[in-house]
Amino acid sequence: MLEAMKAADRQESAYKRRTYYHRAHYTLDMGDGIANECVTKPETPEEIYIKEETTQEIEDAIENLTEAQKRRLRQRYFEGMKIQQIADMEGVNHSTICYSLRASLKSLKKQTQIKRFRE
């Protein structure tokens, strides 16, 4: 039994040496971040600027919503609550929350399009 365990350890060590020697020890599921370096690229200054500008534009548009729409939007999309949870918490019907969210998203879209048109 002891010999079998030693043989298994030797085989495993040999396998690790071979994979390291042939640089085959980098895998996508290893968690060492090497795969991410190959897939993701750093943002350019232009991309960072556009991202910040878009975020500010959305925040400004959210400020023009009603308090109920702001609260429901935050709960649904930022806190990850389900529509039924929000409805139960507020004591209203599921369709009321759906309508409110749809109206708030439509308003956000309209506001951002108007702002871009003016510029």
C-alpha cells in the first residue's frame, strides 16, 4: 500500500515537472490571472472619458425621475431585487411596478437622446 502511494506521488511530481517544462501549466481555470491578461485590454483614455460622461449623463437623467421611479429603478437594477419583491414591499400590484420601470426607462432614454441631439 505504501509503495502504491509513493508511486502515485512520483507520477504526480513527474507530471508537474513535465507540464511546467513545456509551459503547459497555464490554464483558463487556474485562477492565476494570465488568461485575463490575454483577453482583456486596458481602457484607453478616450474609453475612460466616454464611460465617465455616459455615467454622468445617466445620473443626471435619473435625477429628473419621480421619487417612486428612482426608488424602484435602484431596487430593481442596482440592488437586484425582483419585481414581485418590490411590489410586495410597497404593497402594490406587480403590473404597477412593471409599468413604473418601463416608464422610467423610457424617460431615461428620451432624456439622453434629447441631450445628445442638442449637442
